Amino acid sequence: MKIKYSPLVLAVLTAISTHAMAAEKQIQKDESDLEKIVITASPLKRTVLESSTPVSILSGEELDQHQAATLGETLKNVPGVHSSYFGPVASSPIIRGLDGPRIKVVQNGLGASDASRVGPDHQVSTETSTATQIEVLRGPATLLYGSGAIGGVVNVVDNRLPIERQQGITGEVFAQYDNVADSKTTSTDLNAGTGDFAVHIDAYNRNTGDYKIPVPADINEHGGSTKLSNSAIDAHGYNLGAGWITDDTRVAFAYGSMDSEYGLPGEDGVFIKLKQDRYQGVVDWNNLDGFIKSVHWQNAYTDYQHSEIEGTEIGTTFKNESIESRLWAEHSAVYGWHGIMGLHYNKSDFEAIGEEAFTPPTKTDSLAAFLMEEKQTGALLWQLGTRVEQLTHKVNNQFFDELSTDNSISFADEDYTAVSGSAGVVWSINDKHSLAFNYAYSERAPSSSEIFAYGPHIGSGTYEVGGGFNLTNDNGNYSVVQNGQSMNKEVSNNIDATYRYNTDNWNASLSLFQNQVNDYIYEDVSNLVLSDGEFITAQDYQQLQSSGAGSEEETDGLPVVLFAQQDAQLYGFEAQVDWHLNEQWRLDVFSDYTRAKLDKGGNVPRIPPLRVGSSIHYEYGNWHTEVEVTRNSKQDKIAANETTTDGYTMLSAAANYYLDLGNVDMTLYLKADNLTDQEARVHSSYLKDEAPLPGRSVSLGVRARF
């Protein structure tokens, strides 16, 4: 029998057989040196290899290569990270099956303060085209960032707050065109300084049309357009920053503005118009004498607003005005223990205004104290921490007046005390092998929308009922009533074990995790549908549709979902191997898997399936090329009233050419995604049956650094 090998396998075998292993540490242009890159999200300034919890960092050429219009799509190939994919317009990261209010998205260490944690159709108000690196902390990261980080943290880092003194001007410009949506993206990043004074400016502009898709958008449709209707984006923004920096002091301030207009796929004629103004500042006092070695004060004020517009009429406007402040100090070693202690304050004034508002105006205040310590004893690096947080939701009960004619719905302030702690160790077995273990106990207060939601959420196509309510049945007449009970805190017990192998030619890691979450909050899809202002069973609604009775509005029902609580268990792994076969060839393989079950039976909804990916890189002279294949398995471990999702394989390829023009380093690149024009539907997406991933695309780009 004649054996046939794929071109990819032949390329690998040829590289192995014809080249000798290099003796020095090998770093290609599209990767970072894990031994040197520092996690800015951690005040103890450790590298990826020194963290007891799994961390991934995208930076440099690797970040450029994965650049996308949304944060979720930019990070979707990081092991353990998937995308919620609300079409190409509003995708948020999912970490180990957790998303929404359990994932904290921060900009330079402070919360993004948008509405993306409330609904999947709300865009994350961070921009990746001007970022210098993006850090993903998997598992609970509640000690520094609060109970909202029970699932992980994504920190988008840019240069808006100058860190170092600089003489002269440096920066970069970037431009890209993508044919799948006639997409045009440009950005610039400039840094300058003289003496102790430094300034920064960056700006971006993105304009796309509707995305091409391989098949009609509706999974049940056999004809129709092969463009994802209402998926266009028109966005722009800029940041201005300045800093005064000496050996002992840094004072920096920045202002950022973002404007974005994007459609809601599946809702023809409905689009979102977003506006955000953000002020951020930092003061550092370094090299202090005495027990306190340094003091750091971070502050941010954010004024966020977006309106959901149908035609020319505003349906709902979301506003969020927030103030965040973190003050922390680094202390000298005590019995070998070195660390930081601090306070963290956050105030948010969130409101939704309009006929389709599904959650009441709520003011949320939190104040926390935290402590993080570490100690080196031989080959062991011990890491400990704790946090105590007091949080209060103050709801405006006038929202419920129109929903309850007898004014029977009225909530008192909801107060929560969340206590978190972690203990970890990194064991450096030798200069190649290390093991890391981490246990984290985390408490999360429910978000305001999880408690008080009561209304149609058009973006997700559901009618949401918060945990502060019950659905009652009186002889077939269904109604929503206040239950008079507070929702419980989520309590997570998370264990991580990570093995790392790092040599001149190999970088490999394997992380295993188990997360037992008591009183896990999830959206339980009921058997009811809201139709023409009334709750009816799904069976009655189907009969109404099949009979053709009533108006179009009457038969356009929304499934009713309730925020319920039940103990849940999540476990799985992330694995990655990066093998430098020689100076030219590199092979990268990764896989991740999350299993999420409810303790009383059934599965947690919208959990991404098993994924395996591999890429082969070839670098010679000024050229870098790669071919990548990623397989997403079928997901049939589903929740009640959820449907299975077929597996799919995505093939992509890219080629970069690097030019050294004296004071300018220029990169020209060509990239092709979904080369086989594969139909692919993201299981974790609310729109999986209406919005497949984009079809075959080719993008051209140029980036110049000087």
C-alpha cells in the first residue's frame, strides 16, 4: 500500500532530516521570550515562568498576527480562551468556559467600565490595534482585581501612560485591508520626550462592510444571501498621555476617546452607537527609605454610553459612569516574605433607559483591602494572598413601577462581603523543568443584572428574569413576582497544576484545573416564551406560529430565561508545545478542553468544545511564513433547551516580509483565513444559528516601527 503524506508533514520531516539543532536560544520574529516578558497585571513583576497560575501574553509580532476587530476574536487562539462571537462586531473572551461578569477586562490595570459584562451584544471598549501586549490570567485573579475576576483577567496594555524617560520620537504606523468585509484599518502610535517629560499619542480608524459567509446565515435556510447582514463596523478613537518621570517618581495622566457604530447581526435595521471618554492617571513613589519601599496610586474615571437604535428611533440607552482607584505599597522583606498591601475602591453608576431596558438603574460601590506575599526558599517560590471586599448594589425601584401596577416590587440595598485567598508555589526542579501549584478560594457577589433583570434583551434574543424574582403558574397564567430573597454569592474552589519545560529549542506547558463553584449563577432557559406581552408555553407558541394566527409582532416571541443558582463543577486542561526544529523551522501545537456540569444533573450552557491546533513556521532571512490548522470538535454535552454544534476545521496561512530601512523597521504581510471556506458556527455564541464565522478571506497589511 502506498502511503501518502500531506505537504505539511513532508515539510516537517524534511526540516528534521536536513538541519541540525541550533545551540543558542531561538526566538523567531513572531514569538516572545518567556524568560524575559513581565506580567504587568501583577504588581510583583514576575515573568510567565514565575507565576503559580497559568498566564499567556500576546505581544509584538504575535499580537500583530492575531489582530482582529474585537478583543474576543484577537484572543480566541490562546489556549483556554474562546470567543463569545456575537458576529464579528462584539466578541468577548471566554476563559475556561466562564465569561460575562466572571471575566474582568482591564485597560492598564483598571476596569474597562463598559457594558460588555451585561450582554454579549455589547462591545468591549478596548482597542487592540494600539496595544503593546495583552495579558490573560486564567483562573481566579480576585486578589488585585475584585470578585468580578473569579474566572480570570484580560489586561490590555498600551503606552498611554508613559513609563520611561525618552529622548526623541519613536512609534509605529499600521494599515490593513481585508477583502472578506471590505475592511480598512489604520492606526498610529507615537511616543516622544525630552529630559524628564514624556508624551504619547495614538489613534485608530476601522471601517468594514457586512462580512462574507460561506453559507446562508440562518442554519435552517437553504437559500439567501452569503453576507452576514447588519455586521458592519465604523469605529475610531484616540488617546493622549503625558508623564513626568524621574528615578524616584512618576506622574502620568491620559485621556482617551472612543466612538463606534456597529450593527447587530440577526436584527436588521438595528445598530449600536457607542461613545466613551476615559481619564486615567498614576502616581509612583519609588526607592523609599524604611519599611515601605514604594507606593503606587492608580485612578480612572470613565463615562460610557451606547444606544441601541432601530431605524431612526433609540430603543435603549446604556450608561455607565465609574470611578476606580487602587492604592498599594510594596514593603521590605519580613522573615523572607516580600509583597504588597493595598486598598481598592470602585464606584459604578449604571443605567439602561428606554422601552427595551431589561435591567434597572443601579449604583454599585465596592471597597476592598488586599495583601499579596511571596518568598523564595531554595528552588521553591511561595506565593500567598488574600482580599476582603465589601460591595453594595443600590437599585432604583422606579424601574419596576410600570411592571407592577400595585408597586409590589421594591428591593432594598443588596450588601455582600466577599472574601478571597490563594496559595501557590513554583518549584524550579532544574533549569529546564518546573512545576506550579495554586489553590484559590474566591467569592463573587452577583452582578446587578443577575439579580434585577426584568425585560426583553433584544441583543441576545431573550426575555431575562433575574434571581430576585420567581416565575409563578396559576392555572396556566404565568407571572413574575419578587421572591424576597437575596441571591447567594458564588463560591469557587479552584486548583491549578502546571508543568513547564523550557530549553533552547523547546517551550512546553501543561495545565490541569478543577473548579468547584457553589451557587453557580447561570441562565436557565425555561419552557416559556413572551409573545404579545404575555407568557405562554413554548408548545403553545409553536402552535401559534404554525397556525399563522395573530400579527407578526404577536408571533415574534422571546424565550424566557431565569438567572438560577446551582452548584457546578468545571475541569479541564490547556497544553502547548513550541518546538524549534532548527533555525528556520518551528512547530507549535496546542489543545484545550473544558467540561462544565451542574451538580443536580445537566450541563452548563454554551461551553466551548475540545480544540486542537497546530502551526508550522518557516523563517529564513527577511521572510517568515506559517500555516495553521485548528480543529474545533462537535459539542454535544449541552444544557436543557440547547442544541448541539457540529465540529469544524479552520485552515489559515500567512507570510511576512521584514525590511530594515535604517531608522525604520517595516513589516509587509499577506494573510489568508478559512482557506477552505468552511461553514463554522461557534457553540458559545448566542447567534450560532444566525451568524457563522466569516468565509475565506485575504488581508494585506503593513506596519512600520521607528
